[in-house]
Amino acid sequence: MLTTSATHFKQRFSEYQREVRRQPIQVVNHGETTGYFVSPEDYAEFQKLRARTTRRHLTPADLTEEQRQALRAARVPEEFSDLDRLMED
């Protein structure tokens, strides 16, 4: 990965547009990373990976009434009752 200052990145942006096809570019400002410049292909790969690993969180408001009722009625199968002790202090 190539690293450059924000000032240099701004001044030579057209060069970095070509370079990013070969490798990602880390942009730093006063020693701190401010961002990364990546190719469209790398970004697409990142989006795919993120979509696979990101979990969707639901709240009760996201569920239908039927789904909420099913959750209320759900019971742990008897074969797993020994796991209840894990919930004790």
C-alpha cells in the first residue's frame, strides 16, 4: 500500500488515479490517517465482504404481529434445559 500526505494527494491527484489501479493509497494528515483511496474493483469487493459479514439487527417494531406472537410462544426444547444453569449467577 502506498502512503502519501493529504497535500501531496491533492496536488497529484491525477497520478494517484492511475496508481490506485495497482494498489490502495493511504492518505495521512499530520501523521494521522484520514482515508484510503481504492480502485472501484477493490471497493466493490469490500462492499461484498461487508454485506456478507454485517448482521441485520431487528427490533420488535420490525416484526409482524404474527412473528411477535410466535416469539412469545417459543419454548426451549427439553433436551436443552440443562443450559438454564448457565443463566444463574
